[in-house]
Amino acid sequence: MFATVCDLRVSLRQSGMDSFFCLPTAEEAVTKLGSRRNFYGESCEEQIKLADMGYITGEAREQVTMFPQTLDEFIPADHLCRVIEAFVNRLEMASLGFVRAEPAETGRPGYDPRDLLKLYLYGYMNQLRSSRRLEAECQRNVEVMWLLGRLQPDYKSIAEFRRMHGEAVKQAGAELVGLARETGLVRGEWVAIDGS
């Protein structure tokens, strides 16, 4: 049986029909799906336009606006990202032990440790521990785009930041808890640990 399948592939390749059995690209599949017509001869676009009349619809993806929205408009004034931004900007990074708190005069510029600390704190508060997950959030999450100014560090840079600044991040976390106590967000009276 295996020999006949291989012979069939070879003969198809020689006859030029092997492309008939290849999977189409995503663009070809969308084009084929969009060109199909129903029983009444309506194309997919016509069917969607008819269906949209009965629903609330969003903007077209290709729609250009005269006054584009900024990232700042998407983040409310009382959002957690704004708290993280204000907290990290008031920290003395060099005294906490962050390496490269001041940029070097020569060489390729690196990421500001403030930006990576913001990303780390955001991930901690949203149960995103993985460096690869944080990298993905930088590319798709509007909150993280706002927080980092659309920077997209790769997972290696994020992991290296964690490795190099473990103690400094702990001290920054302690300062965050201290700030929360000062402002009355946390009283610190009861602590519960679940061992399950």
C-alpha cells in the first residue's frame, strides 16, 4: 500500500497535478470563501450586508478616520496602568539596585528598566508570569501598549531583566506595598495562606 501511495505522488508530480492536492494559503482560502454564492446567487459580501441591517455593527477595519484615537483615550483616568506608571516613575531606580538605571554613553541602547518593571508589575497584577505571555501581551494588549509606549521587548529581554534584577524587583514590590498602606488601600491586618 505504501509503495502505491508513493508511486501516486511521483506520477502526480510528474504530470503537474500535485498542486491540486496542496493546501491553499490563507489569502487564497479567504478569496475562495468570499467568492462563493448561495442558492439565490448572492455573494458572501452581499449576505453580510443584508445580515448587518438587523444588528449593531462596528467600524470597518479599513475605515480611515480624520481624527484617529490615541492610546491615551482607551485607558480610563482611574485605571491600574496609570497607578503603575505613576508609582514606577517616582522610584529611584539606581538606589534600588537596577542595572543600567542610567543609560550608557556607548553601545546599543537597551530598554529602560522602568519600562520592564512596569511590564513585570502589570503581569504580576494580572497573573501573567511567563515571559512569552508578557511578550504576546505587548503585541496585542492596548493597556500594555499604553504602559510601554508601544515597545515590544522579546521574551529573552524580559527573562533577562527578571534574572538580573530579582532583589531590586522585591524592593520595588515592598515599596508598592508601603505605598498601598500609606494611601489606605491595604491595612495589612489579616494574612491568609492557602496550602492546597
